[in-house]
Amino acid sequence: MTLNNSDTFKMFDAIVIGGGPAGATCAYKIAANGHSVLLLEKAKFPRFHIGESMVPYLYKLFEMIDISDKIKEGGFVQKNGVEFLTGTTGDLRRQNFGNVAKGQTPFSYNLNRARFDKILLDHAKDTGAQVLQEADVKKLIFDGERLAGVQYQYQGCRHEARANFVVDASGRAGLIAKHFNLRKMNNKLQNVAVFQHYKDVVAENNPGVEGDVLFSCHEDGWLWGIPIETDVMSVGAVMPLSILKQSNPEEIFKAHCDRSPRIKSAIKGATP
């Protein structure tokens, strides 16, 4: 593997590691303020990602970063509320986003993250950020104790870039946090999720309000049901790791879905 000497000392005002929503938004803001920024994303967009729904107050962010029109044009599922079903008591409640505080947007969106994240990344690039996809950060570069840049692999070569600021938006990878051993496990949150996307969803089988996210809980965990497209629903079962270890993920997932009658109904006849 060779080092591309032409890029060895290329300088930027900032380097952003990761092109997800946080990294793309950060790079957009830096570029919009007239600064040079290099964004390095390991994957090739569009790519799959979990975490597919948002709450109303985040819509203001779209306006702040001048992307609300692109989101509207994206045809994402409008989310007007959420429902909560307590499996142990059968108590069903719905939160209507029309009741949000004055000044807040009375709706939100469910998001196909492959499409949504690409819109954000393209927006950062269109604003002036230099965006490299399939660029894998391999090494952090220090000037004394100060983090001064990164070395990354791109198109078969090693490159080096330096900046006054380096932003770690690498998500679970946590490159900088792991380097400094800053990431700590919260022992109260040792849960895991098993999830599945269902295609060809039959709208008439969904007992909830169109676009609503369905939440359901029981003694061993909770589930989500998110309509990320008009005919696609994301379903996830969250549970302690100890429960998942009792059987294989497929059996555990089915058993948990069976404990949520409304989500089970919503995916009836759909294709996993």
C-alpha cells in the first residue's frame, strides 16, 4: 500500500470523520460559514442504517440547515403521532403531535435512512464540503498532545490530511473516544435489539393511525413498529442481552412480536 505524497500535507480548517446525520450536518455548517472541511465516510451511500424515526422539534433543524424543501421532496412518511401499548395491562394511548407546544411543528417524519442520510450528505457536498466516500480512517495524527489530523485509505492509497479541528462523528465506531479510552458502558442499559424490515405491508392490517409509530412493551422488553415507507415497516424487539442468549435471534424475535398484537397485525401478510 502506497502513501499518496501529493495529499500528505493537505490542510483544512476542519476534518469530519463520518458522514451520517451528525457528520453531514457538521460539515454542512462548517462549509456554509466559509471554512474548508473534509468529510471522510467509510461506506458508500446510500447504505442501510437503523434508527428510523424523529420527533417534531427536530424539524426546526431542517430549516436551520436549509434542507426542509429537499426533505419534503423526498416523499418520506409523515408521522403525526405515536401510540403506546402496555402489554401487561392492555392500556393503549396515543400522543397526537397536533398537541405540541406553540411554535413547534405539529408533525415529523419516519425515515428510510438509506435515502435520508444520502440527502444530508449530498447537501453538505453541495454547500462546499469535500466529501470522500469509501474513505477509511486508519490513524490519528498528533502534534504533541493535540490531535492534528488523520491518515486514511482511499482508492487503494494512503492519504494524510491535517486540520485545526477534527470532529469524530463516526457513531458506534467512536474512533477518537476509543483512542482515549473515553467510552464507558452504562450497566443499566445493557439491552440489545433484533430487528427486521417487512415489505409489501397491507395498510388495512395496521390498527394504528397511518404514519404513527407503534410502541409496545411487556415484562421482558419492548418493540417498535415504524412505517418507513408506505409499504415497508421496520420492526424491532429490544430486550436484555441475557434474554437473547436463551435462544436464537429468529425465535426470540417472533416470540416478542407475538406479545404485541397490534404490531403483529400490522405486519400480517407482509414479506420479511
